[in-house]
Amino acid sequence: MIGVAYLLFLAWEGWQTKRKSPSIADLNPALSPLILRGFLSNVFNPKSVLFFVSVVPTFVGISPGQPNFIFQMVIFGIAYVAEATAVHAIIVMLAGELSPWLVEGPRQNAVRRVLAVALVFVAGWLFWATKH
């Protein structure tokens, strides 16, 4: 339910018309609220923990009673973090390249509102899928 509320908050925030989005040069990386938001979104996203607890041990055929269990889970954890970092870096670089086309000029409000509606649909799906 908290995830649904958070998605709806993000949709509402995205729907709002903003005069100008801050440019990369305007942001102080050490104090940026965007970095804090990204950090909190990742910390409170339980999918990684659930993935490792429920899927990885059974998928790779190890059990907590085996002597190498901790070592194998550490290796899988390092591999997962490295892969996720690479994927996120690619997404950030792609977003940087598309940023001028998406968030500047007359398309800015249209893009924000389309993404806000998409978040509402995702929140609705999440609510429906988890209510059972």
C-alpha cells in the first residue's frame, strides 16, 4: 500500500506544471535532493532482498546448510550489484542524451503528463495485483 501511495505521489508531482527543470549545472551533487530521492527509492525497494532470499538459493541449487552458502551468496551479490550498476549507468547516459529532446521546450509538459498517467496505471496495477 505504501508503494501505491508513493507511485501516486510521483504521478501527482509529475503532473504539476513546472516553469523550468534544473539543469545538471544547477545541481550540487553532494546536496541534491534528487540524489537523496534516488537513494531512498532504492533502499526502500524490497525487490532485491526478496529476489535473493526467495529465488537465488533455489535457482542455483544451494541451501543454507551447505558450507559454501555464504561465499556463494556473496559472489552472487557482487555479480548482481555489478550488473545493476552497469544497467543503471547505461540508463543515466541514455537519459542524459535524450534530456534536451524530452524536457526542454514545448514537449516538457506533455512528456511529464504522459509519464504521470503511466505511473497512475502502474499504481492501479500494483494495487490490484497485491490486494489478493
